[in-house]
Amino acid sequence: MAQTAKNIAIIGSGLVGSLLAIYLKKRGHAVTIFDRRPDIRTVQFSGRSINLAMSNRGWKALRRVGLEDEIKKIAIPLEKRAMHVNDKPVYFQNYGKEGEAIWSISRGVLNRKMIDLAEEAGAVFRFNEKVWDVDLPETKVYTGETEKSEWKEYQFDLIFGCDGAFSRVRHKMQRRSRFNYSQHFINVGYKELTIPANVDGRHKLDKNSFHIWPRGQFMLIAMPNLDGSFTCTLFMPFEGEVSFENITTEKEAKAFFKSYFPNVRKEIENLTEDFFKNPTSAMVTMKCYPWTYWNKVALVGDSAHAIVPFYGQGMNAGFEDIYALDQLIESNGDDWEAIFEAYQIQRKPNADAIAELSYRNFMEMSSKTADPMFLLQKKIEKRFAERHPEKWVPVYSRVTFSERPYAEALAIGDKQEAIMQEVMRLPNIETIWDSEVVEQKMVQLLSR
């Protein structure tokens, strides 16, 4: 359905803001994007990145505006996890069925590309313009160098807040009556590290794997880049026996890497340098409601639903917000009140579901992936799913390789986990796991 052209402001030039601009330009709107930061294309990236894992939902949103093939040129497919457990050879776990993969993309590389594409589409970027205030009823944006300097006033028809977990737009909405808001920081922080390429430019580890070193209360992950390097992320408690707080010298850092990550021993000098050079960042789950103000202002992506990164779905969920919005625009035309109301009703339960799933996946990745009984459970699930694909799709596949609602994946996943807990209590499960007895038990439990 056609729309009347509007003058639209997007606050935030990140991945979600840039893609939303492309969508809105294709609908014929004038789009201005404000960002307090300088143009990311002109500055060095800050060392606060976790490589992105693009999956089905993200690709679907890019496909709708003809960008999937273009973005795949800067991504690397990862078909499996590579598990680095101390005192054991590296072993691999396929993510899904043959041909299913997540895609590793550098956040900085993708963000630069998305800004280029949004500019090509006709969006106007205003970098180094911090938004200090938003007049929600009048859809006015105020920017300035400091909070006390003279501000510029801009008038718009619509405003979209795509300015992240600590959104200025949401902060203004929070002051209104009956606005619900919560944030929860986990006690684990993260630090970006790097494994450089070999001298010949090749990757030092398998380039088509998501590498995980699970160590119980902490873990290291590594995802490949096109230049042969790996972006690594160390997740660890802020305080405690093994924590960021307790590693204060180069000697302590080297001993830490040597003790817990022996198969990256050759990289210790580089990892130690990054450990002290790059900041330690926090992770937050943020929930709020409503996501919209009348038919004039809406929150999209992290500004509406920031999540911890352990399912690799933050960007994918934000891109899915945009896809859902565009579908509602298609069916509702100029009725922005109907668009915004349907958008928040549809997306809020799914945002809450992926927040829960993301937190659970941290527990799985850091500790359970090295637990023999957990691995056996996954092996039983995989065997059953291969034999009965119509009866059993693992929750990871429902989230990552499907476009069904996150809320559905959470509900079905909880049911499947209850079934597996009963199966794992069967006598001698370690020896009968691949027998007809186990298979029949799962069929029986599913039919209840």
C-alpha cells in the first residue's frame, strides 16, 4: 500500500538505524539520521566489538531490500562449533542440518557498509550531532555540542529511536506516565582480543567454525574475519577468584592465558597486549513498554529490547523489527497509529523471549558444553530430530535457522527440555541412548 511521504528522523547510525533508513527511503520518505559519534568510516573502531552472527532473520530483512548478496561478500559462513576443552583434542559440533550456517561479520565493517548503502539510498547523516532532547508530542529534535550550549531545533513528522540500550529517545519516553522499564546487568563483562592471521594471510584456526573455550564461570570465543584474523571475546566475571579485577599485571595475564587457553599459547603476547589496551565492557538486558508514543515516535532494536549477546541474535532481532514494521506499513498505508500499535504488540513478546533464551545460552556455552551428560543429551536430540524431523526441531535451530516467532521457540524449547530431563533419567542412558527404547520413550512423551 502506498504511503504519503514523511519527513523522518532516525536517532542512531548503527546497524538498525542504517537499515531502517534504507527501508524508509524505499517507501519514498525523507530520512535524516543523527549520531553523537563521528562517522565510523573515518575513525578507528574502538575495541568494544563482538563479531556479529548473521542468521536467517537478518538475511530475510536484508533480502527484502535486495542487500543479501552484497552483505554476504563481507561475511564468512560458520557451519559448526569448535570446542576447545583442556586436555582433549578439539572437537566439532554441527549447528544444524547440512547447508545451515551462521555468518561471521565484523561489526565495524558491516556498519560502514550499511552507512554507505543508506547514503546511496538518499538518507542524510548528521554525525557529531548529539541529541539532547526530544519533544515527543511535537516530534522535534534538539541537538548541540553540550547540554548547556545553544541547541539546534529540527521538526519532523516521525521519529525512530535506534540509539541503543541507553537510548535518549527512550529516556524521554520513560518520563511519561505508565511507561514500564527495567534493566539488569549480569556480573560478567567482556573484552575484545585478536588472533592475527598467519604471515601468509591464512587463518590460524579453522575458518568455518565458531571457536569456544568453555571454562565454567568464564569463556573465550573466536570468530573469523576476511583478513585472516579472528576477533576473540573473553567473557569473565568482573570480580571474584578468576576475574577481570584479579588480573592486573602482564605477568598475571600471561599466566592466565597459559593456564586456561594452552592451545593459543603462541598468541599470548598479542592477547596480553589487547587485554590491557581494550576496555572491559558490561552487558545488560533492557526491557520496556510501550515502544511507541501515539503515532509519532517508535523504538527499534536495542533501544526497545537490549539483550546479552550469547545467542548471536541482537542484530538479527533488530533487523526483524524492521522487517515486521515494513510488513505493517505494506498493509496499513498511512495509518501510522495502526502500524505502531500492531508493531509493539507483535514484537514485544518475541523480544522478551529472545532475552530469556540469550541468557540461558550463556549458561550453556560457558559450562554445559563441556559436560558429558549435556553432550549426550544433545546427541540424543540430534538423532531423534534426524529420524523424526516433523516431530522435533532443536530450539537452537528454531531460533537461528527459522523465521518462526522467538516466543514460539521458547515455549517449544521448554517442553522439549522437560521431555529430555525424563529421558536422561532412564536407567543406563549412557549405553542405551541410541536404542529403540529411548526413541519410543520420546515419541510417547511428545504425544502426552
